[in-house]
Amino acid sequence: MRRQSDTVRGAAKRSPLPRRVVLAKLPHGGMQVKQRVPLAGLPRLAQVLAEPGGELAVELKLQVAGAGGPRLQASLSASLALRCSRCLQTFHWPLALQLDLRLVADADEERRWLAQDEPYLAAAGVLDMPRLIEDEVLLALPSVAHCRRDECLRRWQGVSY
């Protein structure tokens, strides 16, 4: 069943989150996607979650930026079930991630943009959208997850690492 919020705008067509986007074939007007992606459908992320249920809200805009090449602007949000490294209880961590990436097709182009922008290498000019989204969410996770429960905080106050 399709939700109203699951839309793609670009060349007057609607479809789900694209698996692969060939940068050279982006429509002149770009592409916009707004969709909810099941967390269980992102296998590497699902492995680190305490509970893989729930959804990731994805809003993205792919633009052809002239001489600068294509750009991806995205907003990713979810409530992720993580396990506290102190008390081992599950807690919900709010993810609110904004991306602004210059999409590049090869390592030379990546090096050229590295000093002034945040390039993302789309190997051979093909963007693997689920992988990019999953990579960015994994990078945004806390390196050591810990909850803010009063009981957990009291228990660990005064402990130095």
C-alpha cells in the first residue's frame, strides 16, 4: 500500500526510493524523494540496533548543479532503539541528520572537491542510494551509546573512564 508521503518528483513520475541512480541520466530538473524506509531493510544498521523495528524518514533532493556536478541534499530522521553500554537497557535515540554532498564519479574528482566540499564517491557514476543512506546513519550513531535514565545516571556518577 502506497502512502501519500512516499513520493518522488522528477520528470513527472512517482516511484519508491531508487536503488541505483545513474548520475549521467539524472533528469535536468533533478529528483526529489520523500519516503519512509523500514529499518529492517537496512541490514548493517539492523545489526547494531537493539530492536530493528521502525522506519527511517527520508527526504532527499538530487540536483544537477551545472559545472559543479550533481548534489544530494537529504534529511534523515528516526527514533533508533539502541542498547545502553552502561545499564544494557534499550533506549530510543533521536536521529536527525542533514546531508549536503557533492556526488563524484571517480577518485580524481573526489580529490579535487575534498578541500572545499563534502564529496561522495558514486563508483562508476552510479549512486547506490540505500547504501549511501545506511552509511550515513551508521556514521551518525554515537560511538558509545548511553541512556539518560535517572537510575542509570545515578549508578554511574563518579565513575571515571
